[in-house]
Amino acid sequence: MGVILVTSRSFSDGDLDLVARATLAGHRILRGPAHHDLDELRSLLHGADAWIAGTGPVTAAHLAAAPKLKIIARYGVGTEAVDLDAARSRGIPVSNTPGANADAVADHAVGLMLAALRFVPDGDRRVRDGDWGVRRGRELGAATVGIVGFGRIGQGVARRLSGFGCRIVAADPFVPADAVRAAGAEAVGLDALFETADLISLHAPGGQLLVDAARLARMRRGSIVVNTARGDLIDERAVADALRDGMLAAYAADTLDGDTAATDSPLLAPELADRVIVTPHLGAQTTQAVDNMGALSLADVTAVLRGDAPRFPVTAP
């Protein structure tokens, strides 16, 4: 029997009873905090054979507190919060769940595009205040949409946009131009994308700054940026300034830099509320995505605990 530490809030919270599935396989589930505070996790890590990890940090100190750990299964795609070198030095494989939430996030990205183009949240607030004045929006089909990062989610966005009739350009140094064209987009460089697109949707890994004052200055006036990837991809103060001077018409995001700790973000300034839409990192929170991420992470954990290799390794010992 193995002890599986789970620090993802939504694990087994969909239609699939993954706790029962783990129990039937002879394992025991322990729950821990999603923020991964080491003081709170230390006693749980000490007895854990496997860790299904949420978005919190997984550091060398966490691994030092887990002498029995045989695998870290990242519940989701991004692994930038995991110290992969520390895991490799300990001989602990790290896996993730590629594609499990791609459709959910792609849906949400297109929803945010439409909400920003048509002022949906602002319209709702004004009607509730008795203001039925109309703000004229723009149609998605008339826009050139730039997709930054053309992996599973970016390509899912392109598929959804094909029905609107908009022009789609995409920048991704790891996807060949012919593959971009086959997926319905034009391959361009990152700077060219920022200069060309009316609406930019970010789907790149975190840990890099893609939207700063210099790139914002090269964008078309009145453009829109949608970010369903990571908060650290943008310079929030530069984006707030661009919203105030009209370079950006709107910013819509599923995350802020620091997420729930970001209550002082310049993008939350009251005077920007009619141009900024922020959702609480719910892009992957559909029943289907939760089931997919949970099932894939549990499958890799149980494989390793019975002596097999994980199906989706990010790094192997």
C-alpha cells in the first residue's frame, strides 16, 4: 500500500471518484494545503510515497522532508514551480497531465475574448445600477487574433476561432511553420505578432516576460490582451498604464501575478474596472478537465508505485 499526498484542491471533485479508485488499488490518500507551505506539509511529506501536487512550489526543501517519495505527479501542465533539478538529483520522476485541461482553457480564452470585445461584465454592472447606456463593441470575426504559444491550448483556441472567420496569427519557436498553417494559423515572429494583432491571447509557459512597455508601445492602438496562462507573462504596471492611455482597450485574464496574493495588483484599480476582466484561475475548472487531470495524475502515481514508468514524464531520474 502506498500513501499518496494530494495538494490539489479539485482532485476527485468531478464525476469520477478517484479517492475510491486509489483505495481499491490499495493506496491511501492524504490531503494537504494547495499553497504547499512547508511547515504545514512537513509531517505529511515525511510519510508520503507519492505526491499529486497542485500549483504551489515544490522545492528542494520539500523533497528533503519526503524521504520515501517515489514520484511527483503535477496536477496540470506547468512545472515551473517544481525544482526539477532537485527531483532529478533525488531520483524522483516528475510527471504532468498534458492536454487534460486544454479544451477547458481554450473555451475560457474565447469566452474572455468575447466578454472583452462586447463589454459583458461592465454592461452587467451598469444595468444593475440602472444604467442602460450602450457601449459599442467589436466583432471577433473582424479581428486579427494573435496566439502566443501554439501548443495544445493555443491550437484549441485556433480551432474555436475558425468558426468566427477572423484572421489568426501564431508565434511559437517550438512549432514548425507548416504545423502552424495546418492548424489554421499564419506563423509569425513574436514581435510581428504584437504589431499585427488586434487581440492577443497568451498561452506560453510562465517564467518569462512577454508583455512589457516596449511591446505594448508597438501594438495597435485599442488592442486587447487575454491571458489564460501565467500572471508573470505580463508587466502589470505597464499594462495598467497602457489601459489608461488607450493603447489597450481591455485586458482579460484568468490570473494575476501572485494569484490570490495579488490583491494590490495595479490592474485591480477601481478606475480600470470597466476595462479589466479577471477570473479566479478557473480556466481549467470544468468537470471534464478536473476528471482528466485527476485520472492522469493518479494513473502515473499508481504506475510508479507498482514499479512501472509514468506515462507522462517531465523529467526522469
